[in-house]
Amino acid sequence: MFTKILIANRGEIACRVIVTARKMGIKTVAVYSDADRDARHVLLADEAVHIGAAPSRESYLLADKIIAACKQTGAQAVHPGYGFLSENSEFSKRCEDEGIAFIGPKHYSIAAMGDKIESKKLAGAAGVNCIPGVNDAIDLPEKAVEIAKGIGYPVMIKASAGGGGKGLRVAYNDKEAFEGFTSCRNEARNSFGDDRVFIEKFVEEPRHIEIQLIGDSHGNVLYLNERECSIQRRHQKVIEEAPSPFISDATRKAMGEQAVQLAKAVKYQSAGTVEFVVGKDQSFYFLEMNTRLQVEHPVTEAITGLDLVELMIRVAAGEKLPLTQDQVKRDGWAMECRINAEDPFRGFLPSTGRLVRFAPPEQTMWQGDTEHLFGVRVDTGVQDGGEIPMYYDSMIAKLIVHGKDRNDAIAKMREALNGFVIRGVSSNIPFQSALLAHPKFVSGDFNTGFIAEHYSKGFVAEEVPHDDANFLLALATLVRRKTRERAAGISGQMDGYSVTVAKDYVVVTLGAEGRNVYTPVHVDDYVGLTGAARVTIDGQVYEIQSESRLNAICLRGTVNGQPFTAQVESGTPGNPLAWRVQHNGKRIDVQVMSPRTAELHALMPFKAPPDMSRFVLSPMPGLLVNVAVVPGQKVQAGERVAVIEAMKMENVLFAIADGVVSKVLATKGESLTVDQPIVEFV
């Protein structure tokens, strides 16, 4: 067995590998860029080596630097994680040539199956059902349009070396095919150093289901059940679960056996995943094979009780798999939510900056621990005060739960999300909560178009349903009332000027453009308990008890005897007197006032924000890679204006109306802030 391994990655996956290596008594070496000097994975490892500047092409993608770090530290093996060099066959072979074990498949397996074009040819030759398409690389956008028309729209334009939603577009017409091809090539070149692109038929209303594999160097390959990965946004997975609520035992067995047959054909060893597109009738088609560990591997670990990272390390050291196919368990139901640094209320645009507060829910399951299951686990590469840089992907953490069945897993996940506190950057937690409450998701009736169908106009906080919206008002009133009680108890107050605690309030729910809602609320003390009150709204009584501190964002307690977890904090952007309340995906901003103050507040005029409609603003922090217009140019609605790169994604800004460019206010290569003007129109 190895005594020291190097992790050629960053973030949560680097931390994940370190935990299992430590459990196995193996020392670890981290590598880091300028942006990750103080990152969590650097602090966790036994040693750390600096490998370059912040952009991944100047650090984490440099094989020479990784090899040199191995030699410098005496690391006998490299775990590549996922992304970066994990599916680079040349890097795998280079490690082998240098006498360094690659904790992943052999280079010939990566070359055969890691390349999406070649893998489809091999799958077809092996008799595996494949989606109609052209598997040869396409070099011109005009050719892409011609091929797309021949296949029939819609089509999927994909980078051969792509993954994680990078270098992928769906086109429904010639214009989208032309522009999608160009964007795919650019993203692929920047993210993977390989700009080959191919096209295949886009199967509408598909399920995305994948089979987890593990193979050893002795010819043994097992499938470890399936994962349901159909909840996606822009082809990036949002919620994953295992098992799938859709497929039958017969389909599971057929998919698993086919995946194993394909893996054996290329002498596959280590962890890998065969992805399938599954139709309504449970017919399935080979999509691709990921020759690495997947982001969503924890849900498989939960239902099988296997540590996949440990198995990868043991296989790379030449050991046989410790179990047979009939010993693979499928126990309970697991779900994973990807917690990303993005603002769901601004079109899911990337959000970078410092984590002013990072407090995940309490864990009862841990990485590398197969003994404590049926609980909550958090995989992350960040910590309080850490930085979310613009150079890498947007993931903050992965939240994993394991329940006795699917309904139990959903309930655990909703409660865990309620208690996950992230401040300083925006996160997609409210959106995750809303998805979990959607009736179609709860029933298991969804496909990869679920988010596009049900949130076609974006995600708006005001439109998120809540079983009992008045409960949020009651929580705000409770915290405000208890704050006043504490102030009333301060000693040394002058007679006649002491703080009095009222029982009647008006909760003002702050709406857009001054459309506020005023709700009368009455509060009575809960006799014998200091952290409790009886709140009455519209005749409904909420008996709330909580021992949480008043200044704690996360509020835990019971309401009418039922447990709850919610977030309540004072002060919102632009209004220090407001309270923000969040529960089950619903977020409201309120002010709790006396009845007289509420009367006066209702008379206050609404002050409209300044008109910025003639400017093109940067919707996110990022790098301005191109400005497509010049002063004096006539621009039509829908025409490309600028391109911003953030978190490895290319974001194109289009004109929303016809106009003439007055000024270009930012230059190519400039780092932009949110709402920074780029172009001004006359």
C-alpha cells in the first residue's frame, strides 16, 4: 500500500480524498494555485506545494508541475479527483512512465472511453444502443448547421472532452446551432485544452441515469447500482439521488450488465460511470463514460456502505475488489444537493467573494465513514472567511442525506437546507428547497427538462409556495418581541423612559416597487418559558418555543409541537430595520412595527431606483473577454454585445432592444463587478 499520495485537484474533492487517505494511514500532499494559498484542502493535507497562478491553465492543468511536486515530496501515487487532469490519458501515461501510480483507470481506458467521440464508436461496435448523431469532430459552424439540419432539430452540440455542463449547447434552429458551436469550441478550448465538437440528436423528455462502476486489475468489474441525475439546469446536475425512482429492477440489471460489459471491453479498472439516456418506456441509450470519480459519488456510498475513494486507492495499489456483485447492497435512499455560489434570483449568475458566514447543518454522516449512515453529510472545500474565486467552478458544498425511503430522504434534505447558513455570497439553497417541495419532484415524475419547464421565467422568491406563509410572519414577530423584552430588562433605565414591550404589532411584508402587505399580529407570553411566545395571526395561533440565541441566524424549535428549522436575521440590503426570514425555500423581508408606525409607513411614497435601461450592465463578477460593439454602431435586439467569463463558463450578453452605441465603458481583459456598466446606448 502507498505511504504518501498527491491530490492533483482542489476544493471539496481534494478534501474528500485527504479524509480517506488519513483513515488508511496514508500521508497526503496538496497542490495549490495563487488563489488557493489559504484554501481548506491546503490546510488539511500533510504537505502542500505551490504550482502556479490562479487560472487553471497556469496551475492545475500543468502536468509537469504535478509530476515535479510528486518527485519533490516523494508521493508514490496521484489521485486526480474530477475535472482538470482526471480524464487526461496523456497525464495518466506520464505518471505511469515516471513510476507514479495513477489512482484512476489506465491511460488506454481513458483514451478509449474518456473521449466522447471514440467512446460512442466503441459502444456502437460492441452493440450498445447509441443516440443518432455524427461522432466525428466538426471544424466549422457552417458544417455544424448542415449536420444539425440533417439529424433534425433539436440537437445537442457537445465538446468531445467536455464535462460538468462545460462545452455543451442545445440548438433548436440554424442560428442556435451556429452560435452554439462557436461557444462550445471556446469553452472547450479554455476549460479542457481540446476544442473538438460533435453533434447528436437531443432526446426530448429524457431521464439521465448513470451506473457506478468499480473495476480492479484482476479483471473484476462490478456495478454499484444507479444514480438518478435528471434534475439539471443548463445540463449541470442540481439534485442527484440513488436509487432512481423511475427504473425497474429489470432495467437496473440490464443497464448494469451492459455497463460492465463495456468496461471489460476496454480493460477498465478503478471507479467510473456509464451514463445513459432513458426513455419513457425504460429503453436506454449509451451517452458517455466518465473515467473518473463523479461529483455525486456520495449517494452511492450511502446506499452501498462502500468508500469509493478507498476502493480506488486499493485497486491502484493492485488489490482485488473485496466483494462480488451479489454482495453489493442497496439500502435506503440517498440524495445530494449541489450548493453553488450563484444567485437564483438573478438568473443563477455566478456569485464570487468572501464567505462572511459558513455554517452547514450538523453532520451525522462523514466522508470515508461507512459505519454511520442514515443521516446528514456535508462535503466542502471552504470554511468561514474563505474566498470563492472566479477562476474555478461555483460549488461551495455538497449536502448529502440518507433516509429509510425517498420521502424520508426528501424530509431530511429540506430540514438540512433550512439550517444551512451561507452569507457573503449568494447560494442556490432557496432554489433547492423549492425543487424538493415541488409536487412533480416529490412524486418522481420528472425528466431533464424539469427545471426549464417549471422555471422557464427564472426563479422568483415571491412565487415560491409555502404551506403556511403566516408562520414566517410569526417567526419575525417572535424574534422582534424577544429582542424588545431583552432591551426592557436592561438595568439603570430612568422611570418613565423604560422600554415597554407591546403585544400588538403590524408585520409589513416588503414588496417590489412599494407594494407592501400589512398584517396585524398579537403576541402573548408563553407562561414559564423564556424563549417562547403565543403568536396570533388571522385567528391562527402559533405556539413557538426556541432556545436559539436571538442573534443566531439559524432558529430551531417547535411550532404547535412540531419541530422546525428556519433562518431569521436583522438587516437587509438597503434596509437595516428589516428582518429577513427564510424557510422551505420561501424568503421574505419584513418590518415589525407598532400599529401607529405602520399607519405612517403606509403613507410613505415609494422612491424608484435610477433608470439604467440604456446601459448594458455586468450581471456578475467576471472577466470581460470580448466587447462585440463599438461607439456609433447600430445594434439590433438579440445581437451579441459582450462576453464575460466566470467560473469556467462563457456568458454572452445580448442587446434587449434596438439602439445605437454611445460609449464602451469597459475594456477587454478587465475584471468586472456586479452591475458595472459595460456599454452605454444613446
